[in-house]
Amino acid sequence: MENCLFCKIIAGEIPSTKVYEDEYVFAFRDINPQAPVHILVVPKVHLDSADQITEENAVHVAKCFEAIARIAKAEGLTNGYRVINNCGADGGQTVMHLHFHIIGGVKLSEKIV
């Protein structure tokens, strides 16, 4: 997508602190971290939100979750972490490109966020 912030980050048009990349996935550190480890994991294909996941494109989501496990291990999140997806405006999604937050590095409360 032409005006998508995350598509521009994936393309290298906007700088980021990349922590992982493969054929399907790009992951980078959040510029406003909510915990010592706060990484965004995005599929390289543009999907606006979880509402657009279909049988045909679900492989991109599966690859994100495979990457999440690798990234968490590389970041030393051996005692656990949280994976969050915000879907749509009412769900708190501010960038309309499907993405997952890995949040960890501290003991998180049992509350949702």
C-alpha cells in the first residue's frame, strides 16, 4: 500500500531497528516501547487487519507466529511474554497493517494490557 507506514518500513523507506526478517515477515523494535522488549511483527504482504485473514493468505499469519517464537527466544524471553493484536479503530489499531506486538522482559500483570 502506497501510504502505509509499515509497508514503508518494510521497503526501507522509513528507518527502523530491525530484529528479524525473512521472506514473509519483518520485525522491528517499537519506537514507543511499553516494556523492555517491545517488538512489532508484520507480514510483508499488506493486510489491513485480522479481519482480512483468509484461507488463501493465512500462511502469512502462520509465518508471523513462527517468527514470534524465534524472536522471543533470541530476545531471552524464557519466562514468557505477551503477543497482542489490535483489530480496527475500536480495538486500538492505529496503523492499518496487520501486526503483532511481542511484549516482555518484565513480569506482566494478569490484566490484558
